[in-house]
Amino acid sequence: MEGESPEEHKAFVALHGAALGASGVPPLYWGRLRHKLENEVFDAGEFFGIMQVEEVEEEEEEDDDDDDDEEIEDELKKKPNPGNELCYKVIVTNENGLQAANPNSIFLIDHAWTYRVEHARQQLLHVPGLLHRMANLMGIDFHGEVADEGVIEQVLQEMWKYNQTYQLSQGTAEEKVPVWYIMDEFGSRIQHSDEPTFATAPLFYIPQQIAYTVLWPLRDLETGEEVTRDYAYGETDRLIRKCMLLPWAPTEVLDVNYSTPEPSEDHYQAILNKNKEKLPVAINPPVYDKNKIFKVYTDLPQILNHLKHPRFEFTEDEGEADILYNFSHFKDYRKLSEERPHVMLNQFPCENLLTVKDCLASISRRVGGTEGPKWLPRTFNLHTELPQFISYFQQRERRGEDNHWICKPWNLARSLDTHITNNLNNIIRHRESSPKVVSKYIESPVLFHREDVGMVKFDIRYVVLLRSVKPLKLYGYDVFWLRFSNRAFSLDDLDDYEKHFTVMNYASGVTLKQVHYDEFIPLFEKQYPEYSWKTVQAEIFKAFAELFQAASAKPAPLGICDYPSSRAVYAIDLMLKWNTTGDGKRTIQPQILEVNFNPDCDRACKYHPTFFNDVFSTLFLDETNNCHVTCVV
């Protein structure tokens, strides 16, 4: 190409080649793409035009026995802009058509709106002109000057038909939260086809730190031919495609059986392989002298600062340690078991079956069958159980039951990228970002009265200590921790973080309400005199027992590995919800939300300075007297 130095092209490929390759952009176009990006060349207008199309009512289908999948494809074909009265098409207007072999046949599409879901409402309220532009793009009637709550609500519902997403691969956990964007009017008018004429992909242009969508043809096109793309690009399974296209072609999948049996053994084997964990060989449990002083190697400042027990001393030499207590996940248990079987460590092989949300839901089905146990909200893996979830959602809708759900990433903490919604399209589209589960949102939580606010949601964190898997020995720390919402609970304003979430200690400028467990218990019993905390905690510990029995019921990699030198500390976050029995009596049912590996024990150390002495004594010395622990199993 004229004016292009090989070095410049090489530098461009070094920065963007991997992303372009992964998106399937043919290398033929990379040179011109670089030129267009560098010079901000938006030349789509020279080749394409937007046409408004009059929607024609189709005559009744004569054959009612058509296959469902064909109906969906027809639905999408006959409604150029499904779900909207304004119908648009993008067509090739260049008199010479468009040749796929021409290196210039790649185009930049600008993004009209880029945002993270939790900021969407505020941006529509406060960014000048944004609400007008989005309402206009989505065919929503809005002519006022002042931001209208009703119109904002409509945009927040409709935007899932227009949203696209990408994720940054580098940065903090917060920076890696998926970004959503809506293409400009040109990009947003490109319709779906099962046989698309074009492909699109987002590209983050590093020199300008800006994202575009790139558009390229999949074949030669003549003047007047339509520009289309596949909204379920890459998916070949017909049922999954039908589900993915549901936002644009509403249909019912009530015939899908929504029961979700436990996944196959291959599923767990694949997880083990993906995690690159090597299982240990069988060893004899080590026997130690009863007065032995254990050398501890750790990278956790909380332990270095707070472990004062005389039977433990720190070493900086990992090779001489008796106990490895590390923050990061250990992988090669085989080597450790073969070379240093006497060395104890603070994690179990395959413990991700507890700490990763999709695995937690899978193993819990060993207790409650396909519906799951009563102590876990009904949960679906959006990656592998999308049709079952949609069927379940639609059945509930048909019966008039509550349909609020919470979408969570498999493996992020602190409520990051977690969203509450009753919009099915929203949930279906979230599947396209990071891997997620969707769990039934607790619509009837047990609330706590805060004098300054009213009745708020709260959750409880228990620390549990897993001493061994065979035999199963599990202890609960007697001190538990509480977190509170900052606004009175109601089933609305679903994007109001301080109403629906309790994790306030990572958000800046937000009130963090602290109530210690020994203050909380009498306050709780005063608010709910028929329910003693002792009875509630017995139910909580019963749920913990059932969970760990399920997690250890099968050999690794289908369950936690019974490695005799492993010990672990987990934090279990839970809420309480109201259940009503057949005779109308209200009962309190614990709901386990998640299990955390190596939890942040800052508050534990601050208010209970002996915390790590208690933990180490229980786990490594088998001494529980005066250690503030209760045997759960």
C-alpha cells in the first residue's frame, strides 16, 4: 500500500494482530484498517445507505407444522427491525457494488454510547443529548427537554436489543468488568440474517484508547443488496440460536424440560484440566510430635502480623516450611505429595467446586435433586443451561410468579458485574459477556430494622474451617460478620446499589454500617421474638454440613480431594429468607450465596486479635478448646 512502511504495519500487527485474528478479520484488510484508524476515515457513507422500510403484514401461515427454528428465521427475515415499528435496512448504494477481495472493503463504525451497566441510568439522566439520541435510535417517542423517567426506563429495557459488549484483558478487577456499547445509527440499523452478508467485531484501538466496530463483507455484493450480520454469530446449535435470538424474535420454549441434573463426569474432568491442577498421589497422614513447633511460610500480611501462637514460627525459606499458607492457588499437588508429603497447606485440590459459582450450583444438586437444595437459590449456568433457564422463566411468568433474577460472574467477588433484573432479554444478552450464572433473586428476604433508614437487606458472613475431607471435619467460627444495605428494601429500583447490595466496604463515599454479632443477636431477637438466633444458626450450620457433605461425596475431580495434608479456611456469605409452610406458618430459611477462598480477614483480626491463633490451632494442631469454634460436621 502506498505510503506505508513495513515497520509501521509490523507495529500495528504486534499491537492488534491477536485481537483481529481472534475476531476473524481477514489479514487482507489489516493494512487499510490501520490507515482508516490512524486517519479516522469513516467512509461507510460512500458505499452504504440506510433505508426505511414499510412493514407489511404477513398472511397467515398455511402450514402450522413448520419447524420452530424455521419460524424464528422467518420471523427475523420478515421483520427488518423486529420488535420495533420503525423498520430500517442498510443496503449497498455504491454503483460498483462491493468486492470482498478489495483490501479497502473494511469499514469503521463509531459507537454512540459506551458504558458499564451500573452507570447507564445516571448517564441517560446527566449526559447532554444522550437520552434523545438513544430514544431516537430505538424508535421511542421523546420530544421533551427534561429527562423523563418513563423514557429512561424504556431505553433501559430496549437497549438489550442494541447492546454489544467487549472486555479489557488487562487491568484491575474493576477495569475488567465488561463494557457495553451501542453502535451509531448506521451500525445499529444492520439487521440479522442466518446467512449474513457481513461480519462485525469490536476492536480496541490502543494508540487512541478508543473502541470501534469493524465491518467487512463475507462475499461480493451488488448495488441494492442488504448488509446483514448474524446476531448469534458462532453458535451452531439450533436450540441455543433460537434462545440467543429471542430478544428480536420472541418465542416460547416451554417444551424444554427445565430440570437441571448434575453435569457429567467429563464436565468436572474438563474443569480440572482447564485449571491445570495435578491431583496428589495417595499418602499416609503425617504424624507429628505433640510439642513440635511448626515453621510457617506465608505471603499473607494478616497472618504475619497476627499469628502469635507459640507452636508456630515464620520462615522465609519455602523449602524448610512445615506449613505453606499462600494467597494464590496451588496447582501441582502431585509433585508436593511425592516430594514433601508431610508439608501441610491451606487449600484442597478441587476446592473450586465450592468457590466458583457454577460449580457450587452443580454439586449442590446432589442434595436437592434437579431443583437444587432449599438452602441455595435456584441457579442456572447461562453457558450450558440457557434453554432450561428460559423455559423456567417463561413457566413462572405464565403462573404469575415473581421473576426477579440476579446475574453473577462465575468467579468475581465484591458484587462486581452483578445485576438484578426481571428483563429476560437482559439476562440472555449477559451471556455474551463474561461467563455467568443466573440465580433467583430473593424476593422475600428477612430484613433488619435500621433506625436511620428503615427495614434493610443484610447478609451474614461465616468463616468455616475445613480440617479434613475423609473423615469430614468442619468447624464454624463462633463470630460472624454482618453487612447491611443503606436504603430500605423494596422490589424496585433494581440498579440502586445501596438498596439491593450489602458490600459497601469497597465503594468510595458510601456509608458502611457496622453491627457486631453480639450486638446483632439481641436486636434480631427483639425484632423477631418468635425466632431465637440459636435456632436460626442451627439451620445455617445444617446447610453448611449438607453443602460440604455434597462437595466431598464423590472422589476428585467430582468432589473435593481428600488430601490428608490439606486444610482450608472459607467464608460463606448467606442471607435469610421467609418461607411459608403448607399450614401458613412462616419459617426462616438460610440461603447460601457464595463460598470464598482465602477471605479478607481484616475485620476478624481487628476485633478478634486471636483469630489466626484459633484458626491455626484448630486446623494444624487439632486443638479446639478455647478457640471460639463449633463443630459443624
